Amino acid sequence: NAGVMQNPRHLVRRRGQEARLRCSPMKGHSHVYWYRQLPEEGLKFMVYLQKENIIDESGMPKERFSAEFPKEGPSILRIQQVVRGDSAAYFCASSSGREFGELFFGEGSRLTVL
Amino acid sequence: KQEVTQIPAALSVPEGENLVLNCSFTDSAIYNLQWFRQDPGKGLTSLLLIQSSQREQTSGRLNASLDKSSGRSTLYIAASQPGDSATYLCAVRRGDRGSTLGRLYFGRGTQLTVWP
């Protein structure tokens, strides 16, 4: 049973470009969460999605950031017009959504904005 | 707003020592608490999950306790080994059943180094 798969593992973008990060949850999991880890800071919640629905996006910046989890395919975190402050590790986690559901994290995607 | 604090921020010990890592949280209305391990440049590995109704969980050399009323959890590592060197993160999940149920609040972690 494969774990949470994230790609790319490393991404370099110039200021103003777009970054797309992908996350495939564990088999049987329909709940996906995105977290961001800035240098020297803890992990911060960004968004919580179920298939085709955004459940809680209160941790996501209002501009330039968007997330989706379509019926088919991975969840996508999209960052438009990246700035240097977006450089961070972006982690995806998934859970089954059942009560007491444990979160399982991927290896992360490390974005560097030049 | 939930705030999670971990003490100490860093710890360096010789192999074989028993360790205690501390985690405190400001809002005791939690659903569960999870301890993770993070190796440099890697993702998070779940170590132990304690439900709000539980007092402790054990896995091998690891034991985590939870005192919800006082907003504290401890991770006890017995007979530490160099392979235990990593950052240990504590995270709490909110206690309400609404849409924010999925959110974890993380501490900044304790960076542990165990030297031979």
C-alpha cells in the first residue's frame, strides 16, 4: 500500500512563474490536507479538501494560491506569480476521514523561488 | 486560537539516555494529539496518536502521555540511540466536529541529537 505521493520533490521557479504541486493520497483515503513549512517555522495548515470539495481553506492566502482535488487524479496546489516568500516545503497529508483518523504525510515538495 | 509549544527546542544527549520531550497546548478542547518524527529534508512519520479520551500510548521504546485538562503531553524515549536523531513534532487536532476538524496545529519541534 503506497503512502502519500507528492511530486515534484523539488521545484525551482523564477519570480512571476507558476508552481503546481501534486499529491496522490494513500489508497482508500478521500481527505487531503496541505501544509506549508517555512524555513525556521513550524508547519502551518493551508487547506483541507475532500473529493471535488474544499472543506476548509482558511489557512490559505487569499491571492495567488488555489487548491483542488478532482474526482479523478491527484490533488493540486497551485501558486500563481510566485514570490521569494513562497519558498518553502509544502506537505500533503491524507486520511480516511473516519473518526479517529490518523493523518499520513508525504515527503513534501520543496519550492525555491529565485 | 490554539497555540502549541514544544520544549526544549534542541536536545543533545549521549546514547543510552532516557529522554522526555514536552508539548503544551493552550486550548484543551482537542480531538487527539499526534507525535511525528521528521528527518532532515524528509516528510513526517507518525509515531503515536493519542485520542482525547486516552492517557497514554506506547510503541516500542516510545511512550506518549496526555493530560488534556492541563494542556500537556510528553514523549518519553527510552534507551536513546543515534538513529533517534531527528526533529520531533507535536500536533493537536481541534475538538469540534465542524469543517475545521481536519486541521492540525503543530509545535515548532524539538531537534534531538543522540551521539554515540
